[in-house]
Amino acid sequence: MDTNQMVRTFKTPVTLVLLLALVYFTATWGWAALREPIAQRPAEPCVVQQIGPELTPEHVYVQVFNGSKSNGLAKRLGSILSADGFKVYRRVNADRDDYTRSVVVGHSEDSPEVILVRKALENVDFRADGRIDRTVDVIIGSEQPSAVEQPSLSVPLPDGTACIPQISTTDVSE
């Protein structure tokens, strides 16, 4: 067997093995890329608006998360907050279901929107996260929050302005 015959004999199998290896590595890379979590869009910053001497619930956007093993709590609390005038735009399960205490999460403890939500609820803790969109999250734990009977739902604004989230009205569930 001369050299030309050997090259012709092994050229096809070697080419097929190389193509198979290329397909395998491409498929492995594609599957790994497909399984990666999708990065969330960063929150839109809030817009400072003149709203009057007091902040009232119709300017506060709330997300309610069920962080307990009981079903339907986010929907129930979201309905209560909506009845109080808050703009509840999400009612879903939390990232886990073993929260003990219910918690309000917002920009800072002295933010008017956080103060207003905390006025509406009893038996809740607070956690600041410095969020720039000024929404408020309520995570329901196994120790459930209760609604305050006839709360005074307004917070004075010294200069009459508040930072309002940029959320379209189609995102808000009534």
C-alpha cells in the first residue's frame, strides 16, 4: 500500500471523527448556555414628582410574596392592600417557603412608601435594600401579618415631592 492509498483510506474516517467531535462540543456548549439563568433587567429608577403635601397609597407600588407553606396568602394580602388603595402589581410565591417572620422590604426605613406600607400592616419586620425603583415588597412568613383596623394611610412630604416608580398601569392588578 503506497502513501496515496493510505491517505485516501483514512481521510474519510478521520474527517468524520473530527466532525463528530465538533458536533459534540458544540452541542455541549449549547446545552450549557441554554440552562444558564436569564439575567434580570435592572430596575428603572423612580421619578421625582410633585404629588402634594402627603403620600397616599395610590402612589405606592407593592409586590406581595408568599414565603410560607400556606397557599393563597399573597393573593389574600394583595387584595387587602389593593382595597386600602395600594397599587399591588405582583402576587406570587417567594424564593423559598420557610420565612418565619413576615418582612417589608424597601429602600430605607424612613422612605415614605415604606412607612405607609408599615402603617397598614402589623406584625412585620423591615429590611432595607436601597432599591432605586422605590417599590415595596411584602414577604409573608409563617407568622402572618395582619391588617391594621382603619389605619391613617398618609405620610407627610416636607417638599410635596416623592419618588414614584415607573410602572405602567397595565402591570398593576386590581
